[in-house]
Amino acid sequence: GHPSAGCEKTMEILSNLRCDNKTMEDVYLLIKYHDVDIEENSKTVKRMLSKIGERIFFMLMDLKIADNLAQNPEFRRTDKFERLKDIAREIISESQCFSLKDMMINGKDIISLGYRPSKKIGECLEYLLEIVINEEIPNEKEKLLAEAKKFMER
């Protein structure tokens, strides 16, 4: 539970130092995820990119490298973090979908199917993003719309 305690204490300190909200948010995310083990595969990296964004992801990898370099050389694994950065770069360079803005449909597309604006449309988009990230369906408009219909009919 030390990331939670670390976040709380750090936010208090940064607030006392009158740091801007963006800096506080960035530091919060770095502390929150600094101990999270990220598997070396595109699905896991896409999930993390979706949670924290590209900029923070690369900052997090640099933080993990710095943290790892401060440990006993016997336990060094900086190469893992470099590989994770390479996976992320590949995902980004190939414009793979890992956020709602990357999806080939949006809420207006679901509304155009005849559904009323509601919280369920947001839930549907989150579900679609999850299955695209998990590579269960491709990020293609027609397939996403078909899956959206199924979701909305539940």
C-alpha cells in the first residue's frame, strides 16, 4: 500500500509548495503506477497507455529505469523498460487504438443507430475500447457498430 500513502503525502507537500494542478496530476500518476508490473506485450502496454497517456507512460518508464539503477546491480532489468518503450513506440507509430479518440466510432455514431443519449453510450464506448485493446475485434467502423448494437440491446 505504499503507493497510496506516497501519493497522499506527496500531494500534501506539492500543495503546500503551491504546485500547479498539472504537475500534481503527473506526479500522482507516476507515484501511483511506479510499482505496477507491466507485461511485455502490446495488449498490456495499450492498457497502460489508455490509463495514463503517452507522455506519462514514457516518463514512468524513465522513472522505473532510474529506480532500477538505484538497486543492487544483481536485480537490474532496465532492458525490460526499454523494451516496453519500444512496444509503445511501435503502437503509436502504427496508430493502433488505445484510447477513445483513436476509435473509428464515437457517441454520435451510436446515437445515429437510433439510441438516445445516455450514460449507457459512454459505457458502450468503454466496452468497445476494451475489446479493441484486447484484440477481440478490429478497430473498424462496421464491426464496432455491430458490437455497439449488441451492447446497447442488453
